Amino acid sequence: MKRRDFLTLSAGAAAFSILPKARRVNAASANLPVPYDRNAEVPMGDKKAFIEWMVTNRGEDPQYLAQRFERFQVMVANKDVLDDRNKRAFLFTPREEFVLPQNMARAYDHAFLDIGYGVTISGPHLVGRMTTAIDVQFGDSVLEVGTGSGYQSAYLSNLTDKVHTIEIIDPLATRTRGIYDGLVARGYSSIGAIASKSADGYYGWDGVGAFDKIIVTCGIDHIPPSLLQQLKPNGIMVIPVGPPGAQHVLKVIKQQQSDGSFNIVRSDIYNGKVVPFVPFTKLEGSQIVGTHNG
């Protein structure tokens, strides 16, 4: 899960800074040998076949490919990814590109990892389950609140060509945009579908139009009205809701009734298990101060 320090942070000041170019030292940096194809089918049933296919078509490091496939098998057994589209999206997303150099060896651990600025990259099981829950179809317009490392958005870009993501920490948003652009330059063209900005995600992204799906990665004690308003009729949101440190990850469906009214249907994607997230922070002017909890 993404976690934030309880300290007040300045949106314009870097508490931890590492340039995109510097963090790329330990990752495979070759261009994709074969142009990205959204319809390409990657082997899912055999580790050796998967690695060989990915090396030939993606030019990625066999070491990380092996770790990715091993984590994938555990996630499938744990029912964190259910359908072939989400399985493919996980296997096509190079998680090692989004972690800090000191955490490269742990890129596929079942754990959150520090990425600086008081935040982390969410564990792969949580990312897989939350993404699977919103059932992204190609062409869906998706909003992510809490860009963080950029891994979640990269995963989403393998599912749809319309991804918008908001990060409240300005220098982190800038760094992650640099990672996106570097990957696009190397041939990861799906990531070009990601639009990003630095802002307070509580208010969503005005001017884009309503979203088919919304994914929120920080805890809050209510569903933000602006996000619910920006969700299309029959759209799906996944969001951690509850008191500080004791949230339930809810799937929220904005069901439209025959008379035009809406019924908000909630279900728990972990069947009642508490999943602690730190609070959904807010901006006051240019400063990150406090939270959006009531």
C-alpha cells in the first residue's frame, strides 16, 4: 500500500530527491526490440516460456522476469488477479523500473517499499487486487488518486489508453513523470496514455469528463463527494475507507436506477479484513497540511 508520513510536507520542497536518470542505473535500459502490441499474448503457464518471450519481445532482464513470474503465480493462487487481461497487465509491467536502486533486489517482494518523500510503492498483491476489482476495459477513462512511484498507472496503461493520475507531492509527481517519459522513449508506448499532474486528488480532475473507473490509494473516513460526482453512471471506484490506520478497501458502484437516481453499492474486496493506509492528505495553498478526514 502507499504510505505517507504524518509530518507536514511542502509541495514544492523535496524531502528526498533522486533524479530519474540516476535511479535508472541498475535497471535494464535497452529499447524494446519489438514494438509494443496491446494484442500480443504473453505465455502465462510456463516460467521458461514467459522469460524467453519477454526477452525476445521486450528485451527485459531475465532476473527480474523470473521474479515477476514467481510473484505472478502466487498472486493468481491468492486470487489477487482473476482475469486474463489483468494477468497480462501485471506480467507486462516492469515493477523494477519504479523502485529505488537500493530496493531493486526486492522489487517483487510482497511488501511496500520506500520511494522517498515519506511514501512507498504498494505491494504487488494489493495493486493487483485493487485493479482487478475495478474491471478496467480498453477505452475506459480511469483516474488514479495518488501517483506515487507510477507503477499503478503503468499497470493501468496496459489495460486502457486513457489513464489520469494525480500526485499531491509536487517533486514526486515531477520525478515520476520523468520515469514515464523515459520508458516511452525506450518503446513502452502504452505509458504514453498516462496524463499526470500535481494537485489535491480529493477534488478529482475537473475538465476531463466523467471517469469510468477511479482508484484511490490513501485512507479516508468517507467517500469524497467530488470523486463520486466525477464517476460515470454505473462506474466503479475502489477506495480505502475507515478511521485512521484501520481502513477497509471498498469497491463502490454508482448504480443508476430506472428513474435516473443513483444507488451507491459498497462491498469489501478483502471480505472484512482491515488494511491500514495512512490518511488522505490535503493542500492548503502550496502546503500539504492535515488530512481530509472529517
